[in-house]
Amino acid sequence: MKILVLNSGSSSLKYQLIESETEEVLAKGLAERIGLEMGALKYETSGKGKKVIESPIPDYYAAMDLVFKVLTDPEGGAISDVSEISAVGHRVVHGGERFSESTLITDETLAEIDKVSHLAPLHNPPNLMGIHACMKLMPGVPQVAVFDTAFHATIPQHAYMYALPYELYTEHGVRRYGFHGTSHRYVSGRASKIMAENGVKPESLKLVTCHLGNGCSMTAIVGGKVIDTSMGMTPAEGLMMGTRAGDMDPAIMVYVQKALGMTPEQADNLINKKSGLLGISGKSSDMRDIEELTESGNERAALALEMFCYRVKKYIGAYAAAMGGLDAIVFTGGIGENGPIIREKSTRGLEFMGVKLDTRKNDTAKRGEEADISAADSSARILVIPTNEERMIARDTVEVVTSKAAASV
């Protein structure tokens, strides 16, 4: 079964074509600058190299047309006809409280996703545009929504509620939802298998998963179920990120708006687009740049680096306390997978909890490969597990479509 996995952004469309039986990626690509004067599709077909097409891409329908064109290209394509695609799996950022698992897309599903779009105004609307484009261009082909928030549906009420008037929750949905759920679910599943080989039963496994990239979140997982996560009602809460502020005194926003005469929209832009690594360093939101600047003696970059790692370490300790123990820490995401300095600084000082990193293993961990970088006498394992959200979406899509087919028999 060939599954097309789509991730529709505000001006982009990322895709992978996956053969579900082998989980081989047959083709992948990224359509960028949708709706602008000139767009581009960067794509790659297995065994046939990378290519770029520059062309105006006015909307998501045009983007999908272009994707289908390269997928079925007689010379460089992965399939001969679009009809070979059995189903489409869509990443949807926010499912609110309505969706606790991946689901087949119907008119009712679309209406429910639209209802919670106010909770993710930068993400859900383009997700919906991508879905509508696919449904129009691929009539009759099953479409499945896989929600970033779904994995966090097991968080207990005392952990997801904010200490605000209760009516804000009941009438406006103000609560912690969490994000990056597909990534946390994938790496926690892999960690569970690794730890089972070391004699730790999956049902009692206590994990802290650290998804560290331009966006960052951490999750506490007990027996495969999330009990807490760092992102909140929006992705702005929690860890310091590339351009997001993360945890802060909420009264700062009121102060900033009054002191600087900012509108709510300008203040929102400040905490989401101008803060984090970029705001502190004044130079870059990319951790690779921050590390280079730190090595060259840039004090603000060094401060940004220390702040970032301190907050990761603080969450590890908090979640270990919330779980009543800790079996393993998992690092994933662009920074988590490829940042030995970050991993070392974020776990330094946690030896009292039994967390001990092996410096040699950490420094020699290969990019794109799973690794156990903990010391031999560490009571909690420290794992590096590359995430694969597309694979998780493809698996869910197959499961949903197969279950529907079985139910209709």
C-alpha cells in the first residue's frame, strides 16, 4: 500500500510517498513560497537524485498538481499513475479535545477541525487547505487526519488545567493541549522497545522525551501514556526555542503592550518570532550558529546556550518528580539528535538522580542513528533516537483505513 503523507504549512507543502509494507520512502519533496510571485518544488525520488522546479505556485491545488506531476514523471517519478496511491495521511496540528486519535476525514471531521482553528490560527487553516486540495484532486481516496495534540490526550486534568477562572476552560477551551505528539509517540515507542531489551517492562517505563529543534517540547510518559508536556494551549509555552520565548511571567505581556504601545498582534509576534535564541543572541535562531558564536567568544550567544540547556535540565528534574522516577531520557529533533554539546550540558549535574552521560559515546554518536550515550553505571539511560513523524503518520493512516475496511465487511 502506497501512502502519501502531507504536511501543509502557511506557505509550504511537504510530502513523502511511503510504501507501507517496507516503510521505504519512495519519494519526498517540499513545495515552498506558495502564493508568492515565484515558488519552488525541491524533490527527490529514491535512486534518482534531487531536483528543483522553480515555478509560480498560486495555491495548494497548484502545489498538489505539481507534486503529482513529479511523482508520475515517466523518467524521474516514483509511480506511473496517481491511482497507485491508496490513501493520504495529513498532519493536523490541533485537534482540540475532540480528537484523541487519528481519524478518517469526513465533512464532520473537517467541520470539527475548523472549529478549533482559533487555537492554532497559523497551522490549522493551511492544514485544511491541503486536505481540501487533496480531496478535490483525489476523489474517493481515503484521507486521514493525524493530530499533533492527540498523543497528549491522556494528560490528567490537574496537569492540563491553568489556574484561571474555570469558565475560560468550559467556554473557550483554555487548557494545555501539547504539540509534537507524533514525534513524542514515535520516539517513546522506539525507546520502549530498547528498554524492554534491558528488562524494563513497557507498562512501567518512565520516560522524558526531548524534542529539540527550532520548536522544542518535552514530555513525561509513564507506561506509554503522557502525564505532562511542556507546550501549552499554544506552542509558545515551555522551553526556550529558536524564536519563541517559552515560559515567562504572563504579566510581562501586559507590561510590554503598555510600555511599548504594542497591539496584541505585535506582542504575539514578539514572543513567537523575535524571542528565544534569536532574541537573546541578537544574531541567530539556529543552534549551530549559537554554538559557533559561543566558541568565538560571543557572550550573548553563550548566554542563550546556557539558558537553553538550563531549561531542558529543569524540565527533566520536574518530570522525574512528577513521574516518581526516571528510566530514560530521549533526545530527538534537529538539535537533540545532532547536538552533543546540548545533550552534555542538559544532563550535567543530574548525577544525583542516577543520570550519567558517557562523554565518548555522546561525542561519537552518528547522525541519523539511534544511540545509547549513557555511562555503564547510569541508572537512567540517555538515548538518542531520530524521530520519524512521516513514518508514524503513514502507520496511522494504514491502521485507520484498514480498520474502516474491516468494519464495512
